[in-house]
Amino acid sequence: MNRNRYSPLSAPGDTPGNVPENSGAQSGAQSDAPMPVRLVDIARMAGVSVGTVDRVIHNRGKVSAANLARINAVLQRVDYRPNLIARTLASGRQYVVAVVMPRFAAGEYWADFEAGVARAETEARRYNVTVRRFSFDQYDLSSFEEVLGALRDEPFDGAVLATLFAERVVPFTAELDARGIPYVFVDSDLPACNRLAYFGTSSFDAGAVAARLLCERLDPDADLVVGKIIHRGEGGSNQCRERERGFRDYLRRHDFRGELYDVSLRLDDAAYNARCLDALFDRHPTVAGAVTFNSTCHILAGYLAARPAHRVRLVGYDVIDRNRRMLADGVVTALVAQRPEVQGYRGVMSLCGWLVEGRRPEAVNNLPLDILLKENIPYYTNNII
């Protein structure tokens, strides 16, 4: 049975043709609203019985290939959408979607992601879908492992997974596959897994974008600093690794002849960071550019703001409050943003569509890479859902 015959999920009544299956034709004064499409109308247009249409729409019973093709063609032509809310509420079926995401403070990247999840949660209730959050420390691998351990004892029907720790996500998704539980990735993709869908940016291409923003106005012999946050775990996040890979690939393809200097920084230790950066700039006073591959470029920016003699172009990621201020002040040259609210919202809603209707989303849903500069940051909001 083809599960992709319906249009994308939306609230009943939002789109012409999205009406209850058994509603009668409207009568009375004419209006601008289109007439509702009934099962009997679909049957007449397809040249089949109402019962055959009912079997196709509700995915029950056998239908010949020829009749199935005719009915699906009509459904597509009239943009037919069943009344999912009425059907789900009548069945009494309850679903649980688990959202596995990092803990956050106000103004941080994952707070924006949570805003999208919260909006989706409100809409999901209409389909008898409950959203449950499972949070971990994004800088601590053991914290992530604890959350995965807890999930093994929890009943849920689908999961939205932030893929920061790819080396642990991959074996966990194999467990979900064995249990028949669909899952959606956000933050970065792991194409080798059997995910229902991915919502986010191309991390590799995001790295190339940062390299171009950083290097276009620098001499090919200029030296660059790569700022990295020290993790209490293994290897850093999958997204940062892919961004760095794309960054280095761009430099290789564009005849970069300078040196890249890695520096390890700490989230909440300005004194330690200053010592590390002072030593680096003392040894390499010709450094002309810097990049960070997660949302903490404000750490490097704070250091540079206190030392205006260092004329360094700095590119980072994500429009969190501290990065936004440094960009507006001209310390950060550019930010590459990825619309976390959209990732949270669409991740949850895609599972709602699959669980309730059996409608499979596109496997890869790459969102725009927004480039923010001092001149356009006052007008930007990534609350675009």
C-alpha cells in the first residue's frame, strides 16, 4: 500500500479538501470556500465503489492495482485529506514521542530548539500524541549514556534524537530498529542509520560556508586559529567534526597556504582561556582569522574584544544571545545559523504524521544556512516555523 498519497500534515480546515470523510455537501448561500470532497465524489471520479475508496483510505482490505492507481490519482488531484483529529480521538489510540536533547540555559542554542518542540507539542495533543523530553549534558558523554539507559526502560512510540555523540547514537538506533520504533535525527545526520527523517543543515557544507566567509578577504598565506571546547567525553560532537571536515576541504580546494592552529578552550574559565590564547598569539602574531565549530564563538570574541590590537576575523555558528551581541559590536565577522526552532518543530510533527497517518516524510530535510552580519542581525529572527 502506498503510504505517501496524502499531502503534508496540517490542521483540518487549513487547506481546501481537508474535510471530514462523511460530511455532506454544504448548502445554502454561495461562499468563497470550496465544496468539500466526499468519499462518494472520489468513488465517482475514480469509477469505483465507495467501499473500495474506503478500503484504500483506511488501508484495510485488498484493492486491485488498477483501482488503487485510479483512486490515488484522484486523491492527489483533489488534495484529499482525511480528518485525522476526529479519527484519532475516536480510536482512543495514544502515542508518546521521546525528544532526546541537551540541557540548556536561557538564551542558548537548545533553548531555541525547545521552543520549536513546545509549539509542536501543543499541536500534537490534538492527535493524542504526548511529547516527553529526556535531557543530557552536551559536553559529557556519560550523561548521554545515562539518558539512553533510561530510555531502554521507557515506553514510547517514536523518538527525536540529537546526534551529538554519534558513536553512541548508532548502536542505540539499532536497538530502536529491532523494536520497530521510528526515529528522527536533528543537529546532524547519520545517513547510515535507518532514520525516518533528518531535519537540520548539511554540516559539511556549513563548514565550507564558514571557510569562505573567513578567507575571502584574507591572504592565502594567512594563519588561522580553530577554537575547540574541551569535552568531558570522547571526540566532540558529530556536527562539529563534520563542519571542520567541510572547512578543511574548502581550504584544500582553494589553495590555502597558511597554518591552522588548534586551541582548546573551556566553557566557564575565562582565565584559563586567556592564558591559552595569549600564548598562542605570542607565538604566532601573524594569525589573521579564527573559527569555532559550535555555538561558543563568544568565548573567542570576548578575548578579542578585550584586546583590540588583535585584528582577527572571527566566524562562528548560531544566533545565541552572546554571539548576537558580539556580532552587533563588530567583534564577530559573521555567524552561520541553522534555524533550531524549525528543527524541533518539524522533527516532532514528522513523527506525528507517520504515527497517526502512516505518512512518511522526506528522508533528508536540509534547512537553509543563514549568514548573519552586523548589518542584518537587527532584523533576523530564526522563529520561522
